[in-house]
Amino acid sequence: MATFVMQSLGCEVAALNTVQFSNHLGYGQAKGTRATAQEITDLYQGLKDSYLDDFQMMLSGYLPGAASVEAVGTIGRDLKYKATMKPGSFFWVLDPVMGDNGKLYVAEDVVPAYKGLVKDADLILPNQFEAETLSGVKIVDMDSLKEAITTLHGKYRIPHILITSIAFPTHGATPSLSVVGSTFTTGAKPRIFGIKIPAIDCFFSGTGDMFAALMLVRFREAVTNVPGLMATAAWVSGDEVEATELPLAKATEKVLASMHEVLTKTKESRDAELERYSKQVGGRDAMSDEKKLRLVKSKAAEVRLVRNLKALKDPDVKFRAETV
Amino acid sequence: MATFVMQSLGCEVAALNTVQFSNHLGYGQAKGTRATAQEITDLYQGLKDSYLDDFQMMLSGYLPGAASVEAVGTIGRDLKYKATMKPGSFFWVLDPVMGDNGKLYVAEDVVPAYKGLVKDADLILPNQFEAETLSGVKIVDMDSLKEAITTLHGKYRIPHILITSIAFPTHGATPSLSVVGSTFTTGAKPRIFGIKIPAIDCFFSGTGDMFAALMLVRFREAVTNVPGLMATAAWVSGDEVEATELPLAKATEKVLASMHEVLTKTKESRDAELERYSKQVGGRDAMSDEKKLRLVKSKAAEVRLVRNLKALKDPDVKFRAETV
């Protein structure tokens, strides 16, 4: 997912597959293998051996254990160190994949491993649960959200934060989904913006990777649009820039527009496919085969990417960043 | 290479990586791992377990040993068997990667393993050396070329053959490069066409995979343009269709147009990059570091794909199929 998104937007990608599975885990079952930390380290060494390590950006996603988190951290730090004399020439996007909806889905030792990485990354993309885990602040309302972001900026000196899904407990009202981001000021103070998006009533897999890949491309693009910013350490905008005018905010608007278009089309195709399936099996036993139905539903909800390149490349921006 | 080409032309791809290397072998060195035959078999089983094996086409490329060739053969046969009652609903493109320029670069037991597969595939894409190895006919002129193709159609009952690079020994004249193909008739007689292309004076890696992926997409497209053909076993055109009017010929024209555009642009970028490198290192020792220069040259010649999507999607067809 991430590789194709970046490639289709014009990036040359060196993809290091941390797993090779038959399918994503939304199916509830899969076969395949995980790369060991040693394999990850070896592949990077292979790139270095042939002068193929001149990366401008790095994105990491799901990693199968603490050792591989450490291995990726070593790569990120090595690339960052090489870029010391050229501020802004390397940018590290870290998606600290640990869990969701109040639950860890990685081993417990992955948490401290990620905590060790966040202070060296440039942009992190935690979901609400991961932001809580990293900051130690339970997010229940606007105030605790601000506290979590302030803590992350302060504790880890992480310049850019984007919390990819915030859903506050609501009383009666329709639940709304928000993406909330911040780029710190020179005093490590947050500049917080938020974008509200209509929720699509369907579970999709891989959208985190799609979001991360789009962010990498669009953030770089937004930074390029500001003269001189790309040659600044970690691409941090001057203190005079308002939250909603941050390149991070502009990038997020574009990313969410692409996501919304692709997922709306996916939902339509999924509904049509399930309708066809239902007609085809009719009242026969296949419909009462719960396991098969679950698998068919997972497949029907696979994100429709390759035929929706226009939505990736040239989305119609509808949701705007607002000051929080 | 193959995955991105197919995806960017609108195909949903389930990619099974048979190796994960830091770089292609044109660099003369690489780190990484090979998938075992068991891993290949397991991944396919994982797809089946979740009803994800409804493929219309299969393309196989480099395989790291006889056991993995067998494993991929088992997958191809299983998919073919499932499609028995629906002629044309599954199509198998086999690139029998064994060697080039008179030399094997796989273990010797890979040769009989591929020979066992060819009789079940629908289209094979050997280079001249691989066509010689499979047919047992040394290709030195038009007559022996025809004999090799006739032998392949007859011996393996393979419906479609495309020999991806033919260079006859020439006496004095500029060497010309040709692609020669054939779709057999009901009597297993060849219908041979050829397309001459100007050679680009540079060694590129991955072009075989690029060619194969483009062929898969363009052949399917050309078959779709002929009413009823897609519901015919192995998409074999009626005997009345001339060689140059075959969907295989039409597809090859389009594929070669894309290849030529992308590689011409790659050559330009490569020359500019080497020029920059030469100026940068000047007379300094780096230029006399032969190993580094070789690696830099390999990198400079990497095929420029992601920024040349127009050449893939909408190429300008210049080279036409001719009767041989």
C-alpha cells in the first residue's frame, strides 16, 4: 500500500518488507514470514555497500517486534547522522504502530523500543491510543488532547505530530472523527490544528499505511512551496506561522481529501460486491457459513487504489484545517 | 518493477516476492534473502484459505532454484485446473528466467524444471538463449529461428511464444535487435511476426520484468478488443488471423513503444548523472576507484519508471509488426 502510493506520486522507493504475508490480518488468518532484525540490518548494509543509501526521507510502518524496531531505529539514526551537515536533507516519518482502540497488538517490549525512537524522528503519526501510550496522557477532551501533544513535543523534542484519529466520547450526538496535528515553535510550544472528517461506516485495512505514505509525499510538497524551508532542520516553520497555515496542515488537508475520495469509492464497490455475492449464494448454505462470509466481506472492503489514481494525484480538497 | 508496472496500468496485483535483495545483481553484490519453495507454497495456501485465489492471470519471473520453479508450477496448474470449466478465465505468462548470451545463470536442475512447466503455460517469454535451451535448436538465422519456434509449439503445445531479443551474427552491418513472436494455429503451426527496434547503447537491469509485466497487461487488452476471444481457451485467435494482426503482435507493438520511451529517457538521465558525477569528483582518486565507479554507473542506469508513467500508459507506437 505505502510503496505504491509513494511510487504513483513520483517517488523512487526502496521498499524493505518487514513481513511477507498472504493477506492483511483483517482476515483473521494469514500465512507468511516476518523479516528478522538481522535481515533488516543486512539489507540496509547492502544498500550502503553499493552507495544506494542517499535517501531524502524514510517512512517506517508495522514492525514485528522490539528487535526490528531497534534495527529500523539504527537505520534512521545513521541516515540522520549522515545529514548533519546539510539541515533538512533527511526527514524521518515514524508511524509508531502499537495498537488501537485501547489495546496493544504488539509485544509489550515494543512500547519502550518506540519511545526510544520518537526523540530522533521528525514526524510521528500515532493514532489516539498510540499518542496516549507515548505521552502517558489519557485523551478524553480538548484539554487532555492539548496536554498530550504538549507532552510529546516537550518530552521527545519531536517537531511534528499528527494524531490520525481522535474520537471523543460523545453524549447522544453523532460521533465525529478528527485528525489533529501540530508543529512546535522554537520554544517547543505546540501549534495545534484539527480537521474534522465525516466517518465512513465500514472497516478498511491498510488505511494507516495509505495515510502515512500520502503524508510523506504531501508534506514534502508543502515544504517545497515555502522558499528556504527545505534547507531548515526538520522543516520547522518560523514562529510567525499560524497553526492552520503550517505546511503540515496544508499537507493533511490534501491527504484527507485523497483518503476520503478513495474510501468513498471503495465503500460503493464493496456494497455492490456484497450485493452480488448475496444474490449469487441466495438462501444457500454459503450465506450461513459465517467464516466464509467474514472472509468475503474482508475482500470486498479491500481499498480500491490502482483504479483511483486521480484521487491520489489530484484530490478535491473539501475539509479545511481549523485552529484548535 | 513488474508489480508497479501492472498496478500503474490498473491491475490489482498479489505480489509474491521470491527474493528480497538490497539491490539487483547488476551491481555485482547484494545482501538479502531468498524465499524457500515451502514459503511460496504456504503463501499460496494462505490466499486459498481466504478465498483470495481468484486470479485472471499469473506472471512468474526469477525463481531462485528448481524447487521454487516446481512450487510456482504447482500454483499455475492449480489455478489452471480451477478454470477448466470456464475457458479463457485464467491465463499463465511464464518468463523462463535461466540465462542470457549463451550462459546459464541458474543451477542446471532449473532447466528441466522449466521444461516441465512450459507445457502448462499459455505464453512464454524466453530470450534467444532460453529459447535455444528449451527447443534444443541453435538460433543463427531466420530458418533456425522458425525451426525453434515450430519446435516449441509442437513439443510443449505452448500457444503463444515471444522471443524477447534476437540478434543474428552480422557481417559488418549495424547489429539490429528484434522481438519475434508467434501464436499457433489449430494445427500447432506457427504464425510468426517480428518487430525490429533500434538498440540503446547501455545496459539496463529489470527490463525483462518490465517487458513481461507490460506484455501481460497489453495482451489482455488486445484480446479484450476482439469480441469473444477472451472466452476462448488460451486466447488463441482463429486460423484466419494473419501473424501481424494477432493480438500478441498488437500488444508487442505497444509494449516496445513503452519500453523504448522509458529507456530513452533513462539513458538521457543516466548520461547527465554520470556527467555530474565526473565533474564533482574531477581528477580526484574517486574516479580512479574502479569499484565505486562501477556501482555509480549501475545506479545511474536504474530504469526511470515512476516519473515516466505517461510512457507506460499512453505510448506512441512507432515500431510495427512485420511478417517473418
